[in-house]
Amino acid sequence: MKPISRDPQQVPLGFLYASAGIGEAVSLGEITEKHFDATFGLNTRGTLFTVQKALPLIKDGGSIFMTSSVASVKGFPGYSVYAASKAALHAFARGWLNELKDRNIRVNVLSPGPIATPMQDQVLTAEAKQMFESLIPRGTMGRPEEIAAAAVFLASDESSFVNGMLLAVDGGFSAI
């Protein structure tokens, strides 16, 4: 790997949390190149180039983590393109941690399950919310604060021995 050049005027970052995502239900047979390119363009390409651009600013021993989705390990009808775009992030993490081992930079993926957010209110019907809640062992959606707590863990030195992992924060949704 070629050396990373740093501007001495820049303050090194201890962590980078690359989180972006769009997903639209489109069934196989109806997927268009436009849909594929838009989904992979933001979720996968955007994440890659965000990390690459920020890399010179990340201090040695720092942490990079990205947001995937429970959809990357569960098969939801109509969401195969979204799921694939999010699954690619774990492949990035495994490759990048090997490329960044000389700098001791950890690379992980945070994989949320269904989380009660205003955006979710816009895209899910009441029936869909009930269906998801019935699949979560505790019977309720996750809260944004629960994802934030996992993100703080991955950003901190408390996760110093966690590397290349997909951390599911989904209330057990992906486990059963």
C-alpha cells in the first residue's frame, strides 16, 4: 500500500462513521439500471469514496465503520438490490482491515434492524410495522439511541479488538 499523505494542518480523526442508505422495493423482473445505479451509487459507491477521501485524516489506531442493514442477511421480497448494496460493505470491511493493518485502523459494519424513525414512518404502513415487530423477539422496534450506543462503542477504544465484524443491532431479528 502506498503511504498516506497528510496535511499537517489537519487534525486527525479518531473514527469515521460512513452512513448512507436508500432502498426502494423493486421485484426481480422490474429492476432497472437506473434503480440499480442509484442504490449502489449512494449505498456502496458513496460509502467507498467517503472512506477513501477521509482516510488521510484518520489517525493510526482509529476506527472506520459503516451502516449496513439487516436486509443484507435476510431475504426481503423486492429489496434484493438494496440488500446487495449493503452486503458489499462487509466485503469492504474485510478487505480494508487487511489493507490498513499497518496503521492499526479497525474497520467494522453496524447492521441495524427495524428502527423506529421518522423515515420509517414515511415508508412503512402500520401493517408492515406490525409484521416487523412480530419478528423481533422483544416485540418492538429498535430505537435510534440503541444504534447510537453501538456506534459509540465502535468509535471507542473499547472496541479495540473488534475488527472486520458485522455487528447486528437488531434485537435478535437476524438470529431467528
